[in-house]
Amino acid sequence: MKKLIVFRSLPLHRDARTLRYKDTVGYSHIELNTWEDYDNVNDGIHRLKLDKKKYSKLLSYPLYLIYLFFYSLFYIKDEDVVCLELDTFLPVWLGSFFKKNKIYFDIVDPIAETKFKNLCCNRLFDYLEIVFLNLRCYNILPNENRVVYYVDKCKVKSDRFSYQVIENVPTLSDIEITTELCNHNNIKIGYLGTLEEERGILELIGFVKNHTDINLIIAGDGKLKEKILRAIESVSNIEYLGSFRYQEVGKLYAKFDFLWAYYSDKVYLHRYASPNKYYEHLAFKKPIITNEVVPFGKSIVNYKTGIIIKNNLDERTFKNMYDMMKIYRLDEADFSLWEKKYAQYKIILKS
């Protein structure tokens, strides 16, 4: 069997989707090639992969792309390759242009809505991704709603798109799953993930401060960390646990009753989100609190596995959320979709 190499321009601990490829079916060995915050390899072309936090992005990012090109040119032979996002795919594809190996392009997120969202004319990157979706068969999307993203934003037809769907289903074989009925007299809400403004964390903190019968547990890292620490200083019912490894996620889920998974409607991509938290809440049987913009809202309502709130985080929205949490019945929720569809989910790349 062949070897599989997976490229991602993010640190491994910050991207659960990269880790999922470790369990891809049909390969003798799987190598994850990621760009860590602190890379200390001083051997050959690996010297081009500078530390992300030590050096300016104006220097380190172009050198990282050059590293990917030369790695694919000199080190990749007949191995199959997965490239997550456009910036890893292009240099690896160019470096392997005359080789016969398969290069899978996993469009985790449209890069015009992530790394390049502040660039002028960033829609050109959407059209470039559309070109590859039309011309190549080895393309991957995390959900069918991502097709709608290109149709809505770029006004294109998707009838010629070629892709397979690999959902953001977590690998939980080594993670203990603990479930408990929530205590309505002392509700615990948990947020796990990147600390950024678009997740409504500061607004949630403001709400919990005024409700002593609710506890809030926050775990993760990101740009909002210092603001969060200042906001919860001397607040007894809010706890910040710091960053965490994905292997610890089971223990963290056991600490709270409701999972906070808000996505701002002001972020265009959130209308087409394929959030990890949706799958995790099914696996850990923890009711999710999310908002109307999230595409999985209909499933959450139908199976009664959570609470859907308005997109606007004002006083009325939090009052309605509070009332719904108080009457929520976990024993009426149906989390069986996890066992039926996702518990045995396997990544099998299109041949």
C-alpha cells in the first residue's frame, strides 16, 4: 500500500481536520506535514519553514510556500497527497506537476474568507477554487453546503463540480465519553475552541455575570484571550481553563451541560459553516446552543439536541435562551444520528 502525505499551513494542535487524516483507510503510512508555531528543523530545505511566531509573516509565509514547492519537487515520488486549503495545494501541485501521484485538494474553507479575507479582489481566489472544482476529480469539501457558497457568492453553476464530501467528524476512539443529566438549578455552559470575537464569548460573559445560577467554563486560545481574562477577573461563576489538546476534549465536555457554539451572521462563511462542534455535541450527547445562521439548525431542532437562538445577541435573545435552558429536557433529545451515521465514519479517498 502507498504512503499518504497531508499538508496543512497550521500547527497540528490547532486543526482537528488534519488529525482526522491519520485514520485514512488504505495507506501503509500517513505523514502529517504541518507548519508549527515554532519549527526548529535545521536540515536541508526544512530551513525554509521558519517559526511562525518568531519571524514576520512577510518573510516566513513566502518561504513556507517555497518550502512546499521544493518538498513536492524533490521529496514526493509516487505517494498520494492531501493539501488542505489553496495555499498548500498550489505549490505542491506545481512541484508535482509532471508526476503521476494523486493530489487531493481539500477546500477546508474558501481561502478568500479566511487567510486572504482582508485582501482586495479576494474573490479571485474563489474563482480559482472553482476552476479546480471544474477541472479536477480529486477535490474534497467538508459538506454539500459549501457548493452553495460558490453558487451564491460567485453566481456560478455547480453541475460540473467534481468532489467528494469528507465531513468534520471527530475521531473519538481514544477519548472517554461521559454524559450526565444537567442540573437546572446550577446550569453549566461550556465554550471550547478559538477565542475570537465572532463567537459571541464576551457577550456570553456579560450575560453569565448577571446570573449566579449559571456557570461558564471557557477553554481555548486566541486573540481574545487577554480581553476574556480581564472580563472575568474576580467573577466567581466563570472559569478559564487555558488551551487544551484534542485528546482532552472528552474530559472537558464532562464539565458542562450546554455547549456554546455561536457563529456571527456578520461573517459570510458562517452561513455555510460545517462546525466541528455540531458533530461533537452528538458524540458527547451534550445539548448545543447555536444560532439561526448555522446550516445544521434544522437537524438540531428536529432531533431536539439543542437550542437555537437569534443571531443578534441582545438582552431579549439571552432571556429567551435562559428560559429554554431552564425547561430543556435531555431525556427527550435524540442523539442517535451519531450512532447511525458518524460513529463508524471512515475517510476513504476517492480513487
